Amino acid sequence: MFTTDTGEPIKDRNCLRWWYGRLNASDLEKRPFHAARWTAITNMAEAGVPLEVAASIVGHASIRMTAEVDNRVRPRGRVEAAQLIAQIPPD
């Protein structure tokens, strides 16, 4: 839950207004607010944060949701995987 400076819950519309303002100020394309959650999970995965910890941080009841639904693989990860596979000697 996000709160105001006085501790009151932020209204949905105000939260989205803030979110889109931050994206605009950073010259980033308009993205759903939930995309920040996906990005956070992906960043945690790339940093080696255990799935159990990432699931706890984002409030998932199980790591299955974190691993199967929200964990996004970035292109850099695909390149690194291809490089590792290329190092395997042929049979």
C-alpha cells in the first residue's frame, strides 16, 4: 500500500498520475503500473535474489507465481545463455 505524507492511503487515480508523471519525466514510454512489479522481480532474479525472497517482497503466496508468471528474461540473459551453450563441446 502506498500512503501520502500524512499516512493516508493514496487514491488509485493519484497513484497512476504520479506513475505516469515519473515515466514522462524520465522520457520512458507509458507502461502499466504493474510493469514495475515485473521489472523488480526480473531485476531480483538477475541479481541472484532467491525466488522465495522475491515472492515475499512482492506478496506472492508461492514462488510458482513468481517463477512462472512474473519472472521475465531480458535479451542479455538470452545472449549469455547462448554463449554458455556454445562453449559445450560436441559429443
